[in-house]
Amino acid sequence: MKAAPDNRLFHALDVARGIAAVVVTLYHLQEVIGVKLAPSGFLAVDFFFGLSGFVVAHSYTSRLLSGKMSMRQFMVARLVRLYPLYLLALVALVIVLCVKLALRQSVPWGPIAFTGKLPFALFMLPSPSLDFHGYLYPFNIAAWSILFELAINFVFALFCRPLQSTKVRFLIILISGGLYAAQLLLFRVDQGGPQWSTFLAGIVRVTFSFFVGVQLYDWYRQRNAGPIRPPVHSVWCAGGLLVLTACLLSPNSPGVQLLSVFILFPLLIWTLAHCDVGAGIGGAAMRKVGVASYGIYMLSSPFGFEFENLIFGHSASGWLLALQVVVSTVSLILVSVVADTWFDKPVRALLQKHVALRRFSKGSVGIGSSSNRLGSS
């Protein structure tokens, strides 16, 4: 498998990423308001990992194989892409915690624990914990998936050449897929990764979905080896996005998880990769949400969760509860769009200039994508 650089646009995949990020916000909010808005919203991370595999293979395979990009450059480029919004989310959460202290509200840790955890968070490292069920990233729980994405990206770059073998990829997919199915059906570990107790389950989770995405890209590359084909009719795009939304809003059960992760998500990535988003205001708005998806994902915990808790508390019900959800979600999307435009892009441009990565600076991949031109990095 050798991905030739091109200028294909994957608007529908960007929009799908945006929808998944919004549903993750609803999943986080349900912990505060006590109503299950998106019981299977955590499966969005599996979808993100699959997208990451597809896009990393498309964007970086030829560069890594040809030597135009070293593994060090690749990893630095990924860190430059992911760290600014991660840091912004961390600062936002620290501010929220300070405000809660000023309002005499309870906070998760005392001064000593806070001081001990903060340095690890600043360096984007998991926080050591004596609690086996403690979170890897207690300041921003969602950041665990960024650690796993960076780790699987490193593995892909390190073994890029042997991974060109279809047999090798299928062996990885079969082994990790079998382990993933076992942990869902036998051990009931459905949210592997966020906690130290589920760390190993998270490795299986990211490995399966990521390499399924890599294999999907290989099939896509073979099918589209000639001139760029016109995108599939937008009806297919709308249908795919509806199916994705339905999966993430479905009741949480092993059956839903197996169906989504093993069948529907791969089919959706394949289908949406061949689709485009309709024109007009609606299409433009959806693409904008897709562009801001990483910000939505990163800021969903400090802004969505803590803002909801700080402003509204726990007593809302009925129409006020619905208002909470709408206000928090819309506000988060708007803040994420602003953060992407006025913070993330300028900071990344400065960092890219500093580390001489300008030629790799036009986009991004996976959970951290902020460009619908997935063929760039």
C-alpha cells in the first residue's frame, strides 16, 4: 500500500467527526443532568480511531516510505497539532476550578493533589494514581484518547513498511478484533482506556479501529487509483450521518457496540469517504462544525460539563433541562469555532514555523482534524 498525495476533499468525513464530537458533549452532560441523552456516545471514540487510521494512511504513508518525512517529524507534527487546544482546555478547567473555589463549591482535589497532578497534565502525560480506577487524565477525561491516538500513530510510523503487507494488517485486525469482542462479551469492558484499570482494554480498542481504518483506506486507494470520481449523491451522505447519529444515541448494550464498531462504523467511513456535503447554508454550517470538532471534543469536559454544573447546578427539569442542554451545546460549538480560528490556528502556525514544519502544516488527522482536506497534515 502506497498512498499517493492528492487533493481529494472528504467533507462528509469531517461532518461525521463534528457530529460525533457533539454527541460526546451530550454524553458528558448526562453525568450532570442525570438524563441519558446519548447512552452509547462513548462509541464516538471508536469512530474517531477508525477515521484516524484512514486519514493517517492517506496523508502520511508515501511521505514516511519515501523518507520525505522522518518519524520524528511526524510525531512532532502530531504534537504541534494536538497540544494547543489540549492546553487551552486545561487552562479553562483550572479557571473553572478557581471560580468554584471562590463560590465555595466543592472541587475534586485538595491543594496537594492538585499540585501533584498539574505538572503531568501540562506535559500531556497521564497522571499517576494509587487508585486503580483513577482516570489517566483527571483534569480532562477525554484526553485519554489523544494519548492512545499518539501511541498508535507512533506504531504506524515505526512499522510503516511492514504494515504495507495486507496479511500483516489483517492479522492485526483479527487478533485485536477477537480480543475486543471478548472484552465486550465476556468481561463487559465497554469503555476501555479512560482509567488505569481499563488501560489494556484501551490498547485493544484503538488497535482494532485504527487498523480497520488503514485497511479501508487501502481499498479506497485501489478503487480510486485513476481520475478522481465525482462524489456520491448527497442522499447517501445524509443517510450515513443519520445512521452514525442513531448508533451513538442508541441504548448501551454489547449488541449495539458490536454492530457499531465491527460493521456500521467501517461501512460509514467507506461510504462517507465517497460522499460530499450539500451546498448552501446548512452544508457550510455542518462543515464548520466538522472543522471545529477537535475543539468541541477537547473543550466538552471543561466547558460543557463544568459550565453546566457551575451555571445551572443539578436541580433543573422539564423545559429548563432542555434549555440547559441546548445552551451548553450551542455555546460549546461557538466557543470551539472561535478557539479554532483565533487561537488554535495562529498558535500552530507559530509552532510550525519554530520547528520548521511549514511544509506539513495544511491540515491534520484523526480526532484532531481541523481541515476537510484530509490529504494534508
